Amino acid sequence: MSAVTRTDIVAALGPVDELVIAEIIGLGATCDELAEATAWISNDEALMNRGQPLARGRVSRLVEITRGPQGDGARRA
């Protein structure tokens, strides 16, 4: 699996602050991990109802980063 790129991040999250992009790239996250994190952010209830284990590791950190400091979304560019 290849590491996520700036283009991948913007495609998944829309325009976000360069610091958010740098932090995500610095994690060494993959596109699959970013997709899983965005799925958790979009609708965590559906994933839990399917019995999906809670996000862990890099996916969990991606959720934290993309939710932003107040939990209301990543810092927009």
C-alpha cells in the first residue's frame, strides 16, 4: 500500500490547512487508512452497528486530526 499524498488528502477532505496535510503525511498513513477514518467521521454509528471494532492506531489518529481541535472538522484552508 502506498502512502497518502496531498492530492489524496484534498480529494478525501476538501481544502484543508497545510499543517493538517503535513501531519497526515507525516503519519505515513495509506489511502485505505484515510478512507476508513473518513468513514468513521461520516457515520460512526453505522460502523458500530455492523460490529466494526473502534478505530485504532493510525486510523484513530487520522480521525482525531481530521475532526479538528473542537471535533467539528479539520482546519479549512
